[in-house]
Amino acid sequence: MTKNRELIAILRGLTTDRCIRVSEILIAAGFNKLEVPLNSPKPLDTILAMQEKFGSSVIIGAGTVTKVSEVNNLSGLGCQMIVSPNTDKDVIKATKDKGMLSFPGVLTPSECFSAINSGADALKIFPAFKLGIDGFKAMKAVLPSDVKTYGVGGINENHFHEWLLAGLTGFGIGSNLFHPSMNDDDIQTTAKKIVIEYDSWFAER
């Protein structure tokens, strides 16, 4: 199950001095995709440190990527995944040209198909709370059945089952999982709770 969990840890505000320990906690709990948004302190240094330490065992990515120049810089660090808040064809194509996973942000059918046709690997439904489950169901009905979708924004572990039932692939978890003010014990407790709730859905199937 660990290798197949569709959970992305969004580590906004993570600093380089804490990144190794926080990553160890999350990986031990069962996360296999770790994202450092570019509006974090010294994100490139943090991503590089995480990639060098954990890149062979989990996916290390960058979030809030909106420019092709950022994609190019991240590729040089060995970054494996590019997550964006928006759909930008040039960013998606640059990401794929560099051999990285592309997770653009979408909220409408037009954005979804633009992202898919540009080569995106998965769609980041953002902000998910704005679209809602009924809106997501309606949109998913017109998408290719094999397209992966991740809900980000306003979803916590208490909502997992209803979203998974609606057909969502997985989740990006941000401030509910990590905030710079949280200590290691808090992060560990929350991470375990999230993974247990996610796994319980599949145990019931």
C-alpha cells in the first residue's frame, strides 16, 4: 500500500534546517510524495537537500510553480514533480520535456482538457472546496476515465471517503499536515492519522 498511496504532503514554509527530519517523519508515516512550494524560505536549497537524501525512495517535488524558468531551475536540482496552482501549457510542456511529473491546477473542464492535451500526468483540483463534491462528479463524468485527480484545498482526512467515493484519485494535504509552527510530534501524529484514514477506505473495499 505504501508505494501506491496517492497522498501529497504540501510543506509550505518548510525550512532547510528542518527538511530532513520532517521528511523522515512523513516517509515513516507512509507518504511517498513530498512537495515544497516555491513561496517557502529558500525552497531550492530545501528541495535539493531532500532530493539528495530521499529522492531515490520517494518523489520530491516543487509547488506553486508558475514559470518555465522555474521548471528549468528545478530540473537542475533533480526535482521529480512540478505542481502548479494554475494551468499553463508552456509550464506543462517544459516539465514534460525535462522528464518530470506535471500536476497543474484546474477548476473547470476547459482547464482540465487543456492540461491533459498538454501532457499533464495528473490534475490538481484546486481549490477543491470551491468546486465541491457535486461539482467534481459532474466534471469527472466528462474526463477520460484514466486521468488521475488530486483534491487540494479545504479537504482533511474526515472528508477522504466521500471524495474517494466520488472518484477522486488522491489528496494534497497542506496546513492540516504541516505548518512551520508545528513540532515534530504534532506532525507525526497528524501524518499517521491521515494515512490511517486513507488506508481505511481501501481496507473496506
